[in-house]
Amino acid sequence: MRAPASTYRLQIRSSFTLFDAAEQVPYLKSLGVDWVYLSPILTAEQGSDHGYDVTDPSAVDPARGGPEGLLALSTAAREHGMGVLVDIVPNHVGVASPPQNPWWWSLLREGRGSPYAEAFDVDWDLGGGKIRLPMLGSDEDLDELEVVDGELRYYDHRFPLAPGTYTEGDSPQEVHSRQHYELMGWRRADAELNYRRFFAVTTLAGIRVEDPKVFEEAHAEVGRWFREGLVDGLRVDHPDGLADPAGYLRWLKDLTGGAYVLVEKILEPGEVLPGDFACEGTTGYDALADVDRVFVDPAGQSALDRLDADLRGAPEPADYARMIRGTKRMIADGILRSEVLRLARLVPESYGLPQDQAADAIAEIIASFPVYRTYLPTGAEVLKEACESAAEHRPDLAVAVGTLLPLLLDPSNPIAVRFQQTSGMVMAKGVEDTAFYRYTRLGTLTEVGAEPTEFAVTPDEFHHRMRRRQQDLPLSMTTMSTHDTKRSEDARARISVIAELPQEWTATLDTLRELAPVPDGPYENLLWQAIVGAWPASRERLQGYAEKAAREAGNSTTWTEPNEDFESAVKAAVDAAFDNPRVNQAVAEFVARIDAYAASNSLSAKLVQLTMPGVPDVYQGSEFWERSLTDPDNRRPVDFALRREELARIDGGTLPDAGTEASKLLATARALRLRRDRPELFQGYTPVTASGAAARHLLAFSRGTSETSPGAVTLATRLPAGLEAGGGWRDTAVELRAPMRDELTGTAFGPGPVLVADVLGTYPVALLVPVDGEKA
């Protein structure tokens, strides 16, 4: 199996096609990238910027360059000795526009007689043999239906007519009543939908790739990529939504001839990938969480906890465990109620459990789940513990929970299969998309795949986790930013400084709240941290984030019932950052106060991620500062010409000033090139211990396998504000066992004890490589 030394993620869309990507291959090669990593490229909903709403899996999207574009990209990659990794979406397809999806169109037209009836996960009994489509503003909107050109129309929405269901003179409502689908008000979807979705997105319908025929047809084009040598590896989106993830991955390995495969899997603390997953690892959120936390000051926790309590008007800060139990239960009772009710309908009548009680118990079990899902028999103990927790929390449901447990533990039982597909949906919506916007003491900690109650990790704990990663998942991806991160890497690096200066942040926040008040204290903390993290940013970007964050939190306003007064206050606060001189000054002064520390955090985190165990990914554009907020902000176009020019200056001998984004480009390029060109320097993992007054501010490790086989050595600064306040590095030193040269500056050091102040005299990081026969 061929595996990448590194990857670079590109967002492919109509405005940046596969042909455009092919043109960037020479730059990526010079940057040091080993494989080009593409967002989904199969035919998707017209106008889709992300590609996760695939409408036709049989072809590369013409709007994204089509098969000719993929060939061009692949050819360019091959000419430069690079591989290609592609993101695929097996769990669902896009159904927002039925005419664009031939599978869905056939299903709507022919119902259970469609050749694609088995491809979709529909509960036909609930709908009386019809697919429920929540497309109407309300049920009264049936009066707005029309029959046009042999189709049923609702404004711009088009639906097929079953053969023989329309004759001249029939009313549109009569024609509608004869179809294999039922149009209904969109608000009914939460509790009455009868097809499986991606999370709560009604325009993304789940498909049954556990059926061999469905798998074969859905992956025919993917198989061609490997037969024709166009693609080298795959990233699998949302495997937790599949009925049988392990079986799916085995089929995928067979289809691709054993190619490199990664899964977009969120691992909770202590959780590991199931041993029967035929893949090389995850897409790296677990690594992101570890890297972030080693650069967060644990000493700031108590002050930020006090601030959080004050903002909530409570004696104690938010109880996260209690919060997420509540948000998950809210999701199970709300936007995913239809999924819970479907599970309840799968309980055999012989068990004597009323459906409403079964649904209550199922929702409580899911709310008690500590991980996204089980993979039975793997995870059986987790399920048992969740049931115990549910019964303890709701003693009135103890009997119902005990009745359900044996059913949920049986991997062959439909309810167990379906439950495993559902628990992750509730977790994602209840935690990532709700609680992460409510738990606001430090924005760095509420990132996808992270555990927000883990405030910081020590260097010793970080080293322990890296040794385990090197042993168990050496080919798993590492990342710092993605198309899904809530805040991109350099925004988080800035926000992390707040943990070192909590009193100063509290004072700044007090000023901002007084000058531009929003009636939700925890939300104000989240909002102003985000603004500081992204600053300078456009008004449009910050307004978009502020609205999304407020509605996702769901405390003071929601997507379905916006609170106009609250949202007006939010909009006014963001406007004040630009229009009110005192607010603008408060933001700008705090950013100026922390920016040097933030730049240190950024370079340190980036170099650690690029050199630690695993396959490092660079998200498009993040070789410069990446201070984006949640999507769509983090999917903006990238100025590759500017990056090419800056890289050429560096390669021409220019050393960028510390604290500039060009210094991040320097560190990124030198690390990527070294990993690609000298893989023998990255075969092991050993902590490098510092001595002296500021030893705790250094994170250092060697990637060698032994003293006789030295590897690359990474030195990175942590907690830079505290380092400066304490007088700098002073006598802090490391022992180098061989002569080494810094890849960033070209300076040689060692062997023997070397002052860290000398090694990190130019940049807050260094990447040392052995140099035979040379001394400083």
C-alpha cells in the first residue's frame, strides 16, 4: 500500500475546478506536499460549494471539471511524483432538487416499484406506502401546487408523476394524492419524516450501502479511478451513519485494491478505532485536540471558570456533562424525533412496551451515550453503561431501559443496527452544533472532535499520546484546520493566549459588554473571543458568524424561530466593532497585546503538527495565517499567486521576520519537504527533556528510533506570555547528541548542551536535523 508523507486539502467547486487544482500542483510540489487531497468531486447539487450533496455518483461533477478535470489533475500530480486522495460520501445523497438525482426521481415516480427502492432507507409503513417530503411552507400550501409539463410543481420545486396518475381536468391536489410521495409542511419533518437523513438535513437522504447492489452502483465511478490509476487513496465521510461501517470498509479495500483509506471519525477521549476497521486512521481531529491543549495554560482555568460563572449569574461555571445530556435530549425530542420514533416502532409488540415509553427510554439512552456510537459487538460495555446512566437519571424509565437493552445489544436486530446509526446523529447535533456554542469559557476547547472539559495537557501527557499514536496509528492523518472546524488554527492560537491572561481578558470583555451589550453573557464571551481570534475580518464575515453561532446555541434565538430583538442586539454589537471608536479600540488593543504570543502559538502548533507521528494535512491556504471561523467562512477562496511569490522569495534566500505569516510559510515548507524527502528522520518518537528555569515552556521531541539512528528534532515554545513575564529562556538548555542544523535558519548547533535561547533566537520554533561531521 502506498501512503502519503503529507497531504494538502483543496476545496473543489465551480469557481475552483479540478483544472484549477491541476495548475496549482507545481506550487504544492515546491511547498513540499506529497499528495493532493480533494473535497468530494462526484456530481452534486448544482451550485453546491462543498460537494457533500452528491446527486449522481456515476460521474465526476461537470461543474467541478468532470472526468477530464480529474484526468488533468491526476496527470499533473503524476508528473510531479505526487499522489491523489479524494473525499467520498457513502452515507447519503442530495435530494434538494429531485430532477437532478436520478435515483431519487425514480423513487418518487415509482415508489416501492422503483429499482432504487432498496437504495434508500424508507419506513414505508409509516407513510402508508408514501415517502414524506417536508417541502411545503405549511400543509395549506397544497393549494399552491400546479401540474406543468407532466410534472407536479410547487413554485420552483419539481416532482415526477407516476404513470397514469394524471388526466386533463384533474386538480393538482387530486394528482398529488395519487403519487408515491406526500408533500407536507416542513415543520412536520422533526417528528413525522419516514426516510433516514444526514443528521437533520432533509435534503440529504441516507442510502443503504450495506446492500451489495447499492454499494456497487454507488461506487462504480470510484472503482474506475483506481482501475485507471487516477486516484491513490480515499477519505470516507461520516462512516458512523452506515449500518455496517466495518463491512463497508472491507468492501472499499477490495474495490480499491487495498488503497490508503481514512475515516472521518470523531474519537472521544480514551476511545480507539475498532480493530476490524480496514483503514489507516482518522482525518485528524483527535490530533488537533492534543496539539491545541499542550499550548493552553492550565493556570488560567480557575479564572476563566469564575468568569463563566459570573456571565451565567451562577455560583459555579457551566456543568458540561449536564449541559450535553440536556442538549442531546433536546435534539432527540426535537429535530431528530422522527428517528427516535422509528426506533420505538421497531420494538416488538410482544415486549409490551408502549411506543411513547419506548421512545422516551431510547432518547434517554442516547442522551447518556459518551461516544458517537457502538460497532457491535465492539462497544457493548459502553451501551450497557449508557443504559445504567439513563436508568439512574430517570428511575421511572428503568424498566423500559432494561427491556430495551437486550434488543440493542443484538447486532442482528434491526433496532440495534438503527440505534447505532442514530446515536451519532444526536451526538453531532446536540454537542458539536449546540453545546459547543453554549460552553464558552475558552473557544479553543470547543473544536470538532475535542473534549471541552479537558482544559490543557502537560508536555508529559502529550508525549504519552504521541508515543501511542506512533505505535498504533502511524499513518493516521493529523490536521489543524478543516472545512468543518469551528475556528481555524490561527484563530484558536490567538484565543489560547486568553488562558495566559485571563484577568486582562475579563477586563476587556467587561468593556465590550458595557459598550455593546448583548443580553446573553456566555454568548458575549463566545462572540468577542471569535472576533478577537479572526481580527481583522470583514463586517460581513463576522455578522454571518455571529448569527449562526447565536442560532446554533439556541438559548436566545433559533433557526426556526429567530428572536428579532436579540439578533438586533447581536448585529449592533458586531457593527460596534467597526463603527464605535471605543469598541474598535478595545478589540484592536487586545489583539495587539496578544498578537506576538498568538504568532508564537501558531508557529509552534503548526510545526508540531507537521512533524509529530501521523500524516500531516495542510488545509488550503493555511500555510499563511488561517483565522477563519465556522463554515462557510473557512471555505473562502485562496490567493495561491501570493503564496507562490512569497515561497519564491524564501527559496531565494529571504528569511521572513518572526511573527509574520511568511514565517509560517517558511516553517510549513521546510517541514513538509523534510518529511517528503527524508522519511528516515521520522520513524520513531522520543521526548527531548529540557533543563533550566523555563523548561516547562519548551515542547521538544525527536523522531529518531535510537541514539544511533537520530531523527528530526522539533523544538516549540509554549505559553509565550508566561515565558516573557518570567524573564525569557535564561539558562534553559537541551542536550543534542549529534551535530544538528536548523532547517528554518540554517544555523548549526551541538553536539552537547545547547541554550534554548540560542536555538530559538530567530523564531519560536526550530526543526533540527542531524549533520554528519559538523559542529557549531
